[in-house]
Amino acid sequence: MIKNCLLILLMLLPVGLAQAAGDAEAGKAVFTKLCSGCHKIGPYARAAFGPQLNGVIGRQAGHTDDYKYTEAMLNSGIVWTRENIARFVKDPSGMVPDTRMKLWWLGNDQRMEDLLEYLQANP
Ligand code: HEC
């Protein structure tokens, strides 16, 4: 009996994980809708209204060389981990007062995971 339960659990586990983790393809759609008006990504990405976001995960805030950041961003000392990006996107000026980025995040947790997966997939 216990053995059977364990088996079922083991079978369900990968499904659960697959749902919790993000999906880069879905994340691309989130990026296009909510970020691409100001940010570019990909081989030809350059600064636009906001800095390009290639390889942003793990990057030090304010460190692309073709964008003029606010003093607030330059002095923030943030490293863009997944957690920090999620926090910033949900409330930019709550995290970096006086940042130029204004955004009203309309997504949910799943969309955020998808978006982060997409960012991670663009080194
Ligand atoms: C209305 C324009 C706009 C939108 C939409 C926008 N951003 Fe930004 N973002 C900016 C600007 C401008 C900056 C630079 C902020 C500064 O210098 O204070 C920025 C900065 C950032 C940074 C810091 C980059 C660095 O090099 O330090 C991250 C990360 C970021 N945005 C992520 C996102 C994500 C993810 C989305 C979509 C969910 C998004 N932004 C949507 C305008 C925008």
C-alpha cells in the first residue's frame, strides 16, 4: 500500500515541477507585451527607452555601456537575480526610488516565472 502511494507520488512529481517552472516560449509573449516597448533583447539589441536586457540575470544594475541610467539605478547596488527582477518589475519605484522605469505589472506568478525563464534563455 505504502509502496503504491510512493509510486503514484513519484509519477505526479515531474508534472508538478513542470507546472511550477517557467516556460521560455510563454515568457517571450509576456516580454513582448509588457517589456518590449522599452527594452530590446536578442543579438541586435541596443539601448532604447530602457537598457537592453541580454544576459540581465546575474548582471550588476546600471552596467550596459550604451544606456544612460538614472543616478538612482547607478547607485542601487542591485545584482539582478531572478528574485530581484521579480521584485523590481512588480514595483519599480518601491525598490529603486526615482528610477525612470514606470510599470504596472499585470501578470501573475506563473507569468513571472515564464518571463524569468525567457530572460535566462537570452544570455
Ligand atoms: C515604460 C518603459 C518600460 C517598460 C514597459 C519596462 N521597463 Fe524596465 N526599464 C525602463 C527604464 C527607463 C530603465 C532604466 C531605469 C533607470 O535608469 O532608472 C529600466 C530598467 C530595467 C532593468 C534594470 C536594467 C539594468 O541594466 O540595470 C530591468 C531588469 C528591467 N528594466 C526589467 C524590465 C522588465 C522585465 C520589464 C517587463 C516586465 C520592463 N523592464 C518594462 C523602462 C521600462
